Amino acid sequence: MRRAAIVGTGQTKCKERRDDVSFPGLIYEAATRALEDAGITIDDVDAVVFGSAPELFEGVNHPEQWCADASGAFLKPQIRIHTGGTVGASTGIAAFYYVAAGMFDTVLAVTGDKLSESPVQLGLSTVYDPILGRQFACGAPSAVALQARQYMHKYGVTEHQAALVAVKNRKNALLNPYAQLHIPNISVEMVMNSMVLSTPIKLLDSCPASDGACAMVIASEGLAEQYADRPAWIKAVATFNEGVYYAGRNFADPLALMEAAKKVYKTTGITDPRREIDVAELYEAFSFQEMLWTEAMFFCERGEGGKLVESGATEMTGDLPVNPSGGVLSTNTIGATAMMRQAEAAMQVMGRAGQHQIDGARTAIAHGWGGGIQFHTLMIVSTDKN
Amino acid sequence: MILHGDITIPYKWTTGPAIGRFLAELRDNARIVGARCAECNKVFVPPTDVCGQCFKPLDAWVELTGEGEIIAASAVHYQLPWSPLPPPYTLALVRLDGADTELIHLAQEGLKTGDRVRAKFKEERSGTILDIDKFVPLADATVEREATTTQPLKEVRGQVSLPYRWSYGKALSRFFQESRDNKRLMGTRCPRCLSVTVPAARICTRCFVEATEWVEVSDHGVLETFTTVHLPFPGQPTEPPYTYGLILLDGASTYFSHLIEEPVESLRCGMRVQAVWSDERKGDLFDILHFKKEES
Amino acid sequence: MQRVAIIGSSQSRHQRRNADQNVEDIIYETVRGLLDQVSLDIRDVDAVIGAGDDVLDGRSISNVFTAEYAGAFLKEESKVEDDGAYAASYAFMRIASGACETALVYAYSKGSDSSPQHYSGMIADPLYLRPLGVEAITAAALQAQCYFSRYNVTEEQAALVAIKNRKHALSNPFAQISGELTVEDVMRSPLLASPIKRIDASPVSDGCCALLLASEDAVKRFQMKPAWIRGLSFSTDTFYPGHRDLTEIRSAHKAAERAYKMANIHDIEREIAYAEIHEPFSFQELMIYEALGFCEKGQGGHLVESGATREDGRLPVNLSGGALSANPIFATGLIRLAEAANRISQRGGNAVAHATSGFCLQSNIVYVLSA
């Protein structure tokens, strides 16, 4: 397999409503920033991989065709990936394969959504099957509420521990100029007293809805070293699905994530992820999920996710900082969200994370989550090419 | 069995600077403007955000006379629910003088390739592409000019409504027939791992084999997890607050999702619940009204 | 780059309305049919790439439900929301990179569950095109007018494509529409949007296609008859049809040029034995001939008139009957790939498979296959 690296990233400023720019314009903003970061022009790009979440968010089908000028795909190869919440990561991973296959040398991956164009929970409720469950679904919050309750019941984690995640990531977000939520006085009390969305999930346990986009430039070995001083080499990727209606399912046991983690650790030879990974960007759309994901990625024992956050290990000063960007709890465009995890992981190993840089970060992992709570993606990036 | 339904969503589409300016000029000044790419000098009408070829934003404005030539015209003979006019009507590609691209718009019947035309505007204009009524022969349009300054439009509101007739498929058709006619909940047993999928499904997805053995399961079971929904949103099918959960029915290996009708304080993961059947069953999820605490 | 081959395919029997089955039923039967045909188990499949449309399904992120029915439980899985021919390109990349040995591609739709006009109308942007009622048929009608007047191509020449493909479909058991037609039949069929008449347009079908791709090692291990993917490229043009020169399909031309280069094809007439083209409307097959280099620009009408693309011609095109004979949206392009692979794995030679997407052939993908 040919080696490939992330050599440039671009994010838009995310807001609840970007009334100054159209959806294609938002895609353009991220794409041009990624090219600028990589120090290249659109002429250097061989192909584009476009990603966005349900087209009902913007009300346009085939958004990749609508956006073809803005994504840089004019007379270039372009495909659209759509895997729901994971789409940002699935798009970055598809772009990686395009380079790794030897087909293209430089690929632009660009993703985004403009969630303010329509009522987002209405759009998300169309994810549920019309015959089995759309009748009482409430977008993402109710599905994850079922997961959170089952997780609390099976492993004894608490709402208070979840609130610690909500506070930690919002504090980190203060250091990230692109994050949507900046809540300087965030506290556990604020989280615990915030409005209940769907028990046990409260407003501040939950991500916001954002207008935003993210792009990355992925280049092959040889070019990557020219484009970046310290490319973020992509060492392993995984895109796993566990299905919805399978026998013996328990939402507290994310099989697809565990399978994905085993695969990427095996590929990279990682045996002690807690020690060998320097920083993690996880797709915690809701506070509870960060604890669960850290368990499923073997950063701690099953059921210890709450204790892990309590210990301070996942803070920026801890031994395994999780979501120094502020995470999904601070910005969620859905379409670009999982790519922002990859871009942030890359920025960390490239030394370009600014105020939320983790000193000495050499190996980072980026996670994506989506679908009917069943899609998981992982990507490991490293300063180390070999 | 078939489920008839629809997906209806309201939108407020952000125009962005280019389209916002174009639509505002139509509305306020009955004027068509184009945008020139600073790199290749091509004038785009209607303007979009970006010149794809040069990958540069389009932001240099060019005022056009609204006169041009028909490049192609088609008589449309079929009707869509959102057709702008009853058929037959004419749709055309119009190359406006000073533009390097063509505008797609309505044209007066009978116009053909090569004909000179001018935009005829509507009296009442709201900032949409339909502020141009249609393109008509030069002689038939009066020139209107109400040069005022204009602010770009920020958004255009609209709605999408999509009709569906979803097939239940083989397994769910039988499942809901049994629930409607016999108040029975049926599952399908995997011949390989022996797990029972409820509601019945064509296959065991873990083993990827067809599950052909039908078994009845209990309408009693264990509440595995639940949530009380408080968050309201436009178009919500059930009005909050309401509680629903995942139930592992006795004899089933998969979760059944349904409403739970009990005081929230009394709900616990692991508690026994039972179905409350409706007297008017139509063969859908609401053949069961909800689940309640199991009667001892 | 690892070599990649198509080692098997299957299709559902495409039909106007399959009310008894939901999309999961159709997908499962097609994928099961594929595995049976190649005598492999789902455990032999390393990755599953799907293609389908949320708007047609009336269910957002529809692979939440469909992927399991293609065997993706705890597997590497992803989804390309475009024609299956594009999903196959992603499966190709995964195998070519060496990341996996086999990948299954499935593409499907049930146009009859929804309204294809709504699907197509949703492709129109809401600010410029949708309010005017522009969708696939009206956009294509404007393109046909441009193309006909530029090159003096006639409606009758386009009708020959409809006649040829429906006749070819007589021997395709999966086809929805087939028959012996005359130019008069086509010319007299109801006008949709001039010059496009009912018989010039592809139908809407419920259906699915599945394809299995494999590495060279897997081809040997499973002892399969391969159709090697020797060339592959794709390209996209500007969205707004009025911003393009609609008389030439630049993106198809680009894709073909690059695919031929990759496959080392220099003399199309001598080296290509067969082609499957995704032709949403009859006249578009003529335009695609030109873009693929089967004839000079503007000569598509003469090519079909000459009989060269008929069953008994020198370069038969769409022996399956093409999109005009069965059109399960999102599977239509993948079917071209499946049909071309079938033919050359039996008869040898090189084949071209083409698929398209968007208004007025905005995006195009071209494969060169070789036995």
C-alpha cells in the first residue's frame, strides 16, 4: 500500500446560522483554506471526495453535483460519500484509499452541512424507519438517551460523570477559534441544571447544531514531504458497521467500535493504546458517549470511562487528552464533524493546533460515529512515516 | 402491505452573496445582473458562488439589458406538482447580451432558436427566479427601470414535500397481519444461531441466512432502557413529553421499540412490562397502544 | 497498484412496481444470488460498499438498514451516494491499495415507493432551477435541442437508439421493457418535452445489482473467471446546465481519455469489442458515442444509422437493452459494468462500461474491462 499523509486542513468558522454564505459557498470556504494550508492550488488536486449527511438537511439531492464548482471538482473525478454522522471521516478515509491505491497523488476531501436550513431534528427523525419507529423518534437525542440509560444501568456511570465531559470539552473549546460554543463560565452545575431534552440527556450534555465545513488535502509519499514540513501520516483506517436489529444487541457495547479499534491497533502494532496514543479526537455528540468510546477503544477497562474522566487523564494536561478541540459538544455540523476529528488529529501531529496544541503529540487517533448508533470509523495519524 | 406517507420539511435557503445579489436585483430593480470572473473574464448569468474553472469567487458585477437570444426551446407537455405553469409551456435557454452563459427560464410559446427576446418582469416581485415572468419577443416587452439601491437577499423560504408508498416487505407484512388480526407478536428464528428476531425479519443479519421459521413471542417482556422525550420540534409525530423504550419480549433476542405509559418515577431498567393492545388495529406499530407495568 | 477484477454479478428482475418486497428484500435476494453464483460465503467478503438514495428510499442514512441485508454486519462498510458504478470505483480503490482482497458492491432503488419526479426535482437547486420545474426530462430536452440543431442530428436518429436497445432487451431476462419497435412508434409516442417522447426516455424500475470485486490473489484462490478493470476514470462538470456547452459531454470525454490511457488503449475501433452505455435518454447514447471516441463529434446519429452499434455491428452497444430497458436508479450504471464484465469474461476482448449522473450528463465514469 502506498503511504499517504494529511498535508493541509481547513475549517470554516461554525455558527448556528451562517447567513452570509450559501451551502456551496461554505464548501468553498473550507476547500480553499485546506489548499492554502497545504500551500497548493486547485490545479495540484487530482480528485475530490465530497461528503455530506442527509440531503434533506439542505433539501437538495446530489449535493456534490450542486457544489461541483465550489468543491473544486470542475472536470475532475469526484464522488460523494454519505454515511450519516461518520460521513466526514468516511470521506477522509475514501480520499486516503484513492491515494493509497496509487490512482491519484493529491486528493481534496471536503465535507459540510448547513443545518440551519431546516429543522434539524425533523430531518434526523427521517433516519428512523417509517414503519418501525419514526412515529415516536426525536432525532438524535432520543436514540442516544436510550444508549446513555442502558450504559448507566449496565456499568454504573453517572450523569455527574457525563457532566464532567461536557465541562471539559467546553473549556477546551475556549482555545479553539473555530468552535461554535464558547461558554467561559461552564460548570457541572450549569450542565446538571440545563433543560432536559430526552432523559437522561440535558441541553448541555448535547452538541449544538452548526453551519460549517471542513476539508483536508491528502497526498502521496514523495509529494507529502514537499507540501508539509511534518505531514500527518495516515497509519491505519477503519469503517465498521454493526447493524441495527441484530440479536443480543446492547447499546452499551459498541461492537463496531471495538472491532475497528482492534483492527487499527493491529495494523499499527499498538498494544497499549492508553500509553502509545498521545491525543484522541472522539465523536462525542453527547457527553455520555465520550466515556463509552474511551472504553470501547481500550483506553480503560469496560465501565471505567467515568473514572477515566474523573481522574483528569483526558484533560489537556492529562496523559491522554481527549478532544482538545472542544469536540462535537462544541461544534456539530454533522456533515463535517467526523472530518474535523481527523483534521484536528492531523493538526496535533503537524504541530498546527495553535492554542489547543498538545505538546509533543506524535500519534493521534480520530473517531467517527453515526447511523443508527452503529457506524464507527477510526484513523490513526502519526509524525512517523514508517 | 403498504404504508402511505410523506416527508414534509420547511426550508430557509441561504442565498450567499452572488445569488442574493442577483435575486435582489430582480426584485428591487427588475434588472438582470451577471457576475464576471476576475480570472477568466467569463460573465456568468445567473451568477453562482464560484467560477469552477478558475476556482475563484464571482463578485464583479455586470449589468445586462435583459435582451438576448433563444439558444434552445422545449415545449413541456407534462405536469409536476410544482410546475410553474400548466402544460404545455415553453422552457428555454437564453443567451443574454453580454453574458457568456445561458439562463434557463420560461419563454413565450412559439419562440425558437435564434429569436431575439427580452425579459418581461412580474408586477409583484418577491426575490425569486420567478420575478421574471418569462422571455418574450423584443417588441412585446416594455423596458422598466426603477434604479434603486439594493441589499442582497439573505434567504429564500420554501418547502419540500415528498410522497411515499413504502412496501412493508415480506416479513413485516406477515408480522403486522398477525398483530392486526390475531393480537400476536411474531418473530423469525435463525436456523444457525437460533436467535429470534422481533419484529419478524427476512434474515438473521448476524449469520446472513434466511430466517424462515416463524415463532410467536410473548407480549410481555423486560424494559431494557427508556427515555422521556421533552424536546419539541416542528413536524414531530408525537407531542412531547412522552416516554418510549426498548423492550426484550419473552422469547425474543432483539429489542422491540414502543411507547411506555407509566409514571416516569416508577420506571426502571429491567422491570417487567406488557403490551396494551388497541381495539382498532390497522396493521402498524399502533396496533399496540403502548406498554405498561406487568400486572402481577 | 494491485490488479482488480470483477468476478461475479447478479441482478434482480427489474420491474415497474414490486409492491410485495421492500428494498431490504430486493437487496438480500440479489446479494444472496451473487454469493450462490460464485459459490462463496459472506465471510469471504472483506468489505461492502453500497449505493442508494435517501430521497428515493424516504429514509435518511438508509444504509443504516440496508447494509445488513448486503451482509455488512461487523464488516468494513461504506456508502457512495451516487450510481453504483461510482461505488464500484471506491471498492476498486480499496482492493487496488492492498487493504482488502474482496469487496461487494450493491446498488438499488425502488422508484415505485416514491416519485422519481420528486427525486429528480430535488436535484434541481431550490433558487434557480426548481421553481421553473426543471428536472431530468426538461433539462435533457433543452440539451437535445442544442445538440440536434448544432449537428443536424434528427429525432429519427435518436429513435434508432430506442429501437435498438429495446430489441436487444428481448434476450435479457432482467429487462423491464423490450420489443420490436419502428421509428414511427417512437415518433408517435406521447411528447414529454420536445423533442423527447415517452419511448425516448428510460422507464423507472424497482431493482438491484450486486457485483463482487477481487484482487489477483483472490481471483486465483477462488478460481474465478475474471473481467479485469484495466482502465477507470471519472469526471464532473459544472452543475448549472446553462453554464455548460450542452452539445459536448466534456466530463465523459475527459473520463474516457484517462481510462483509455490507463488501459493503454490507442485504437478504439480495433481494441474495443463491446460497450455498455448508461443512456437516460435515447439521444444521449449518441452524445456518449462521441465522448467515448466511437465516432467524431456530431457523428453519433450516423453511427447508429450505420448499424455499427447493433448486435451484429462492429461495436455492439447495450446488448442488455441499456437504461432504456430497465432503470433502477443508482443501479443502472452498475448494471452496465456487470453486463460488460459478463460478456467479456465469456467471449474475451476489451469492453467499455459507462455510467452517468446528474442533469444533462453532468458526471460520467468510464471503465475499460479486459478478459
